[in-house]
Amino acid sequence: MLGTIEELQERFRNRELTSKGLTEAFLRRIDEVDDSVGAFITVSKDEALEASDTADNRMNGDGEITSLTGIPVSVKDIFCTKGTPTTCGSRILEGFVPPYDATVVRKLKEAGAVIIGKNNMDEFAMGSSTENSAYKKTKNPWDLTRVPGGSSGGSAASVAAGECIASIGTDTGGSIRQPAACCGVVGLKPTYGRVSRYGMIAFASSLDQAGPITRNVRDAAELLGVIAGFDPRESTSIDLPVPDYTAGLGGGVKGLRVGIPGEYFIDGIDGEVSTAVQNAINFFKDQGAEIVDISLPHTEYAVSVYYIVATAEASSNLARYDGVRYGQRVDDGDGLLEMYKKTRDRGFGAEVKRRIMLGTYALSSGYYDAYYKKASQVRALIKRDFDLAFKECDIMLTPTAPTAAFKIGEKTSDPLTMYLSDIFTISSSLAGIPAISLPCGFTTEGLPIGLQIIGNTLDEATVLRAAHAYETGTEWHQKRAKL
Amino acid sequence: MNYEPVIGLEVHVQLKTESKLFCGCSTKYGAGPNSQVCPVCLGMPGVLPVLNRRAVEYAVMMGLATGSRINHESVFARKNYFYPDLPKGYQISQYEEPLVEDGHMDIEVDAATKRIGITRIHMEEDAGKLNHGATAEEAGSSFVDLNRTCVPLIEIVSEPDIRTPDEASAYLKAIHDIVVYLGISDGNMDEGSFRCDANVSVRPVGQEEFGTRTEMKNINSFKFVKDAISYEIDRQIEAIEDGEKIVQETRLWDSQRGVTVSMRSKEEAHDYRYFPEPDLMPLVVTEEMISDLKDSLPELPAAKKVRFIEEYNLPPYDAGVLTSERPLADYYEETVKLAGDAKVASNWIMGELLRLLNEENRSIEDCPVGPEALTELIGMIKKGAISNKVGKDVFEEMYKSKKSAEAVVKEKGLTQISDTGELSGAIDKVLSANPDEVERFRGGETKLMGFFVGQTMKATRGQGNPGLINKLLKEKLGG
């Protein structure tokens, strides 16, 4: 058993383990299982081995050691990596090799982490099953006939399949938390602006946020501490110091006010999910937390608002993929307009096209007020719901997703049903507040169930403390997928 | 029927910042294609804009110089359209909430002052440039140069208050003078740093509502703005007289043929799908920043002109010429300070200096004769070392050779003759060579004095001191 990053650092220090040895073990594991899991688009074997050598030298006295030095991690293929192909799960970026690192990647490298590869994802992070990748299907390590969730499905599956210690995903409406729930791992979406978006390929700029996917809560706290912080290259990043997120772990939940939003406990939730979350609420109560019934009255509009705001921003963000400067170009010599049309027709998948069309419509003259503007106003009301509710509670507990992982192909023909996979994660994305998903049980079929803990703006510490208390008191996170 | 034109201008001004609006690349003109680019201005995946504060300051300064309201909070917006010179597929601009609103500009046409309203001034980034294949093998290809992409611009939108092509030209000139005065733009029209779009419509005199307008894009000279608007007014009136309807459309001024041609109609117009730019926070400008900038504003042309009239006792026309450009005004004031004579300095600058500069289309900044050199020349004339007339030749030589006045005078032996004996000899020769005139003068034809002075000057190759010659002549002829 591998234990936490903290324990690995202990073993590094005791010379029981080297970064190189650990990295090689993970590369072997990827060789063994990734043909069936499909968590990676690119495995950076040479770069990873080199980075592990550097890390080992650092630990032998050549440089500063951080909590991540020598630790093999993967990153979602949405992050630009200097010299390493970056596809964002799309055909249109096939062959694109960025000349720059995303800030998140730069921070990982500077901390001495070993980046072992780039994870599969729904094309441009649009999807809840990773089935929208242009490259491959990622399977759920707990049941290879099922999806890993999405869009950070490759990241969650790689951690669940033991192909790396941790991964960095991104979350726009639940893309870290829902796959974490599906794969039985921990996924944290920080406050919007806490982690720089520079070099992270944009889907919906006002919602996108990077965060860690890990095997336990402590690791999530360690990773967040490394990737968070103000970035002069990112105008919406928050210019406040980054606290030590591991410091408060172990503080327990006694006296913590735990809000239960009535609007989240609806008929459509799977019975086993409902029971597991109810048991988790009871755990908090038993540990001395104060359970408070709260209301988030505008919850029912969240999915609609999200699919207007996110698609509108996406329609604009994806305009740059025109075949002129990088990535794929389809040019049959029949003029500029045809080049644009053919490049984008062949480069984008069906879901991406659907969202570009939705977003273009929502921003069109004559419809802007009724759609985008109205959606922005309702978004402000959703945010206000949370502001008011957090006067009565410190955290909120909800299911992460209404069901456990579904079958591959089950929802691909019905986008609307697929969109409802994110019904419990979308509101907190719209409000820009932090939320974590962690395992809280298994279905009778042996599929993981996720518990979501939502916190107030910039209060990741309390979210992590509550998650840590739950994890410490339960054994769900110790179960591993058998491959 | 009589028609009244209604004209509004949208002026695009490139701001003179070192780096681009949203990245650190240089804004210098004329570098090799795509040599001043980075992932941000190339619109590569995942990159984000960071606002150049200096550009904001420049835009605020223009707002203050036009008596506008500076909005403490304004919002950047994306203007979406596809074109190969637009790397992101959208231009970052301002739309519903611009930085500056409700200003004005006073212009002078036919000696009357008229106030033109300014609706708004907003900030935006420029697009790149397409170079269409020039050689046979390149025919049909276009080359994208993104050096200009993301260079900061302000767009100054006027109210439809302009009524004649002359007013339009005067307004454009006034805006140009101010941006150059403020030092926020080089105003270079050939390099595209200063260009405008004109909206033109006509209506029967007395009618309240506006006619259908057309928009002419990318006019880059004061002459073209006049020509294009004149042509368009005539075209529209003719069309209406012929019973045609004016189509709302974008037209292009073809300066070669002197006509406007249709580019695209309203039906073909882009839907830009503006929405607030989510990658930038609302732009906040504090009261403190505004008042600091207000304090730093230089004296503007209109105020300077008034001061020149009062302080230097200049005629309004002269004051207008001398204040039309800040370097010229500075040159003048420097000369006055050194030479101590406002009228003489003005005469020299308005006369010889501007004549020579204009002949070569040179700017005052390239003038080979600086205020110190001019002052030296003025001093020599005042002292009587040379005559005013010789001074003009000396100036021209100074301008050509960059030599000092003294060096020129010495080299050419132009020193004024103030030696009474030498002059007396010359006068005696003149008088004995013209006995008839002497006779007639003594007979009362005193206006012949000018003739004798002229002859004596000629005899001394223009170097004789005219005052002294006059005095000696009077003595000799009167005696």
C-alpha cells in the first residue's frame, strides 16, 4: 500500500525509496493497465525519468525539497506543457506542441514533482463521461464497462488505477468532482481564482478552475498548497497569500455547522446514493457537528444558467481554432471561408459543435438579453443563495452526483440526461466557491459513491478539515479498484 | 430641395505605449513580420490577457482633455468575428460600459467656433495585418503579420454634430493635435496610428429625423476625409433626387478614383455577439488616479493659443500657427525666452523658418537651426552687425549648413559696414554718378531718398548700415 504523499516523503528521507524507483514502478503500472483503462493520451516516459533523477539529486542535497519533490503526478491534457503535445482531447489540436507551460505545470515542476503524462478528457472539457474524447475511451477502473465520469475522467481513472500518485484536473461544472465520485477518489475544486488559469485551455473562462484529484484528503491539501496562488499572468487570480492547507487537518468537526440544502435531496437520486449520503450526514452529527437545514432556492435554474453561460463563453473561446496558426488545418484550396468550415467541421466533435451553436445563439443580437444577460442575472441570485446560506452554516453536504458511474454508451445519445450528471456540482461552480468530492460508500454492484462538501469563498481549509475528519473516521478511501 | 448633411466620426488612435495592450511585446512599427509576438498576442490556447496600465492612463488623459466623464468602473467586452488577422477570433474592446463618455471638442471653421459632442472614448486592441501575395508565385496567397495585433487603441466616437466636410476635417485635425500634444500617440497617419471611419447621411433642411447613413472605413488623411465625405454627400443627394433609397451599408473610400464603393450592406453585417470579457476584471479607475493625471496634463492647444495672444501680444492667426504643434510652440517660447523679443521671434519663425521647413516638408523637430542659433542671429541684427535683409540670407545658409550665424557672416564677409568714412565715400560716388536725380531731389522730389539709399546699398553689396546711410545722405543732400 502506498499511503499518503507525506508518508512517501518519509520513505524518501529514510532512503527506503527513490523518486526514480517510484516513477519506474508507475511507468510499469501504466504499461500493464493503461491499455484497458485508457487514462493517458500521452505518457512522458523520458521526461518523467529525467525529472525523477533531478528530484533524487535534490533530495541528496542539491536543492530545496517541497512536499511534492519526486512525486509522480499526471495532468489533464488541458494544461499546456512546454515541448509535450497538448490536445485538450480534440482532433483540432492534434500535433500542437505548446512553447510554454501552464502556470499549474510550472509550479508542479518547480516543486520537483515528476509529471508522468497527460490524461484523457472529454474534448475541450465538455462532457461528463470522457466519451467525448477524440482519442480514446477511458474506462472506470472499478468496472471497465462503465465510464469514469468526466470531463477529468482520465485524471480520476489514473489515480484510481494506481498509475500515478495524484493528478491535476479542471472543473467547470463538476469536471473534477463527478469523475472523482465515479472513480472512488478525492477531487477538489478550489475557489474560482485560487489557482491560475494561465496555460489551461479555456472552456468557460468565468467557471474554469484547476484542482487536485488524489487518493486521500491530505494529498489534496498538499497539492492545492503547491498549485494555488496569485499569478501576474492571470487577471482573475486572487492576490491573497496561500495558507498551509495541511495545518488544520485533524481539527475535527465538533461544533461545525453543517448545512443540508433541501433542494439537493430530490426524487431523481439513486436510492443507494441517497442512503450513503444520509449515513455520512449521520457521521458528522455523531462527531458533534450541528446539522442545519438550509435552502438554496434558485437551485432549479442552475443547469439552465450553466448551459447558457458556459456555452456562450465556449463559443467565443473556441473561435481561435481556425486552422490559421496551429493545430489541424483542412485546406482544399477553395478559399478562406471553406478552410474555416472544413477545419472546424473535421476538427471538432459533435458535443463541442453542439455547445458552440448553443452559445453562439445565446449571444446573438436579439437573443442576448433573453439568454446570456438573464442567465448572468440568475447566476448572481444563485451566488446570493450561497452567501445567505453560509450565514447559517460553515459547510454543506450533498451527493456529488445523482448516480454512480453509468455504462459506456448509456447516455451518449441523450445529451440532456448526460447534462444532469452535474446537477449537484454546477451551482457551486456558478457561485465560484470551493467543493470537494470524496468516497462515502459503494453500491451493491461495487461502484464508488461520492459525498460533496461545499465551502464558503476561499474557505478550502474548512472543507479539507471536514473531509479529512470524515475520511479518518471511515474506510471507503482504503478500498482499491481491482484490475 | 436643399439638403443638410449629418456627419459623425469614429477616430482610431494608436497609443504610444512601449508594450502592447495585453502582453509585453514591443509596439514598434516596421519590424520584420511576426517578430514582435508572443503566445498571448498570437492567441495560443490557454493564454490570458493582462491589461497595460499605461494605456489606461493615456485613455483617461484623452478623456480629461476633451472634458469628458471618466467612468470609475468600465468593462471590457469581446467582439466576435472570424478573420485571419484576428488570432483569438475576437477583439477585446469595450461596449456597453466604456471608460470615457460625454465629452466635446471645439473646432474653428470660417472664424467661428463650433462644439462637437463626443459620445464616448473606449479602449481596444488592434488586429494584425494581411499582406496579399505580390509576386507571381505568391499570387492568391495571403500572409499574416501579427506584429500589430494587440497594440493599444482608443476609439473616439463623435456625436452626429458635424455638418460639412470642412468641419469634419477640422474636427479630425483638432483630435490629432490633442493626441500629439498629450504625447499619447505619434499620430502618424501613414503608419496607421491615426485613422477614422465616417458616418454620413443627408436630410432635407428642416427635417428632424436623420436620413439613412452609410459608413466609410479607414480614412487616413485630412484631405481624404474631406474628399470622401463630399463625394458621399453628393452621391446620396443625387440618389435621393433620382428617387432611389439610400442603403445602410459600409463603403470604402477609393482615393485613387475619388469615389466611395460599397463593401457590405446591413444584411451582410456581422453580428459581433458582444459580451463581457470574462478574462479581465472590470476596469477600476480611482479618483486619485484621475486627479493625478489631471495634474500631469500639458497645456492644450486652445489654451496655449489664448495665452500666446495675451502674453506675447500676437495676432490670433499667428498664435494659432505657433500653437498648432507642441514642438513648434516650445521652439517659439524658447526663442522668446532667449532673444527677449516676442514679435521678432514670431516674425522669424512664421516667415523664414516655416517657409524653409514647409518647402522640404520637414517637422520642427528636424529643424537644423535651433532656438539658440536663431537667437544669435537675431542678436547680430539687433546689434547692427548685419542688416535684416542680409540676416535672411544668413538664416538660409545656417539652415543649409548648420553653421552658426557668426560663422556664416564671417565666411561670406557679410558684416555690416558702419564705418562712416567708408560709407561716405560710397555715397559720394552714388551722388556724382546721378547728378539729375540730385538736382530733382534738391528741387523738392524728396521721395528720391529711397533711390539713393537703394543705390548705396547696392554699392556696398547690401552690407551698408541702412540707418547710417540715411543719416549721411540727409547731411550730404541737405547741405
